[in-house]
Amino acid sequence: MKLSKLAVLCCFAASGAWAAGPHWEYEGHHGPAHWGEMSKDFEVCGLGKHQSPIDIRKAEMKADLPELAFDYAASPLKIINNGHTVQVNIDAGGGVKIGDHVYRLVQFHFHTPSEERIKGKPADMVAHLVHKDDAGKLAVVAVLIKKGKENAALKPVFDNMPIGAGPVHGVEGLSINAADLLPAKHGYYHFEGSLTTPPCSEGVRWYVLSTPVEASADQIKAFQKIHKHNARPVQPLNDRSVVERAG
Ligand SMILES: [Zn+2]
């Protein structure tokens, strides 16, 4: 008991990762190829057959897929650099209705480059908007971000990113409305997948918006200064299929 506690403490301090559990990274001995071996709790990272992210190469256009009925609201800005990403925690920021399911927005965070690929190509970044329904089921809406003009909605977040890993901190007087992060069109690719970080739990519903938004080169660089590369490699599709709603 003592030893394992020590081991966790050692790596925690060395990496600055602000998270419990075994220490994992995006490269080297603690990188994605080894996540599944690092802990019994992370086993599905190696053994799972419905893992995320994926490369969306083929999608079946379907007319009867539900729209993403976003109903976001402003929420006080609370940011954490957890050592793996910069994350904004949402207390009461509304959610999204998909068919009969109502999901509440819990947090959003970023990866660079985007974890998901479309026809083999990643975007410069992606924002993952993580939602939960009353039964605890997760739905993630991915908004791809490509280099272009400055993103005003991201400005309060990117101007207040904690450089080092640490606890959540509130930014006095600032609020964020996730609606401002969305592109004008809400067409999407949908598939069943997983968390893209350990423990890689499956049963996550993914909605990757087909229209990207833009952020300036400086904004992307500002994030990459903190997290140079935090994208899990794409995972095999196996028996899954991807469906697409136009928009
Ligand atoms: Zn993510």
C-alpha cells in the first residue's frame, strides 16, 4: 500500500499531472500504446473494440438522424490544466437534446492536433464538449478547429489558460457560453466510441460536427505552448459504422 502510494506520488510530482491514478502521457513508456498495460482499470484501452478516436473515412448519409438541439447557457468561467489538457468545467451551462435524450454539458477541453481525422486528415485542434444524461451516459460533441481568424469565443479561455497543472480556478467576472464555440451548421458524423483518455471507457456517443470553426495561429500556438501534442492515435473501427447527418 505504502509503496504504490509512493509510486503515484513520485510520478505525480515529476509530471505535474493533476489527476489521480496511474501516470500516463502521450508519448514514450507511458504513451497510448502502453495505457492498457498500466493498470487493470485501463485494460479496455488495449482490449476495447469500440475505441475513440477514429479516422472517419466512410459515412452513410441518413435522413432520419435527430438534429442536435443545443440549448447552452452562460456559466462562470472555471478552468483547470490537469496535465493532459486545458479543461473548462461547466456548472449550469445548459445542454443538448438529441432525439429523446437530454444531455447536460459537464465540461469541454482541447486536443492538438484534433484526435479525430476526416479522410485521414486531422484539424489543428479540436474542442470536445462532454455531456451526461440522467443515467450517466456520455455524449461528446467534437468541434474541429482549423487555423484562420481569431476565435472570439475562445479568447476568455485561451487568455486565462493555466500554464502549469493545478486545481480548478475560477476567473473573476468572466463567463462562457458554449453556444459561442459552435459553427453555424450542425451537421455531424455519429458513431459509438470511448473516452480518448484512460480509462478509455466505452459506451460514449460521439457527434463530430462536419463544419469546423477557426482560431488564429497565435491562439493555437498559445495552447501548444502548454500542451504540445495531446492526441491519442486513431483506433480501429472494427464492426462499427459511421452515420452522417447533413447540415
Ligand atoms: Zn477529449
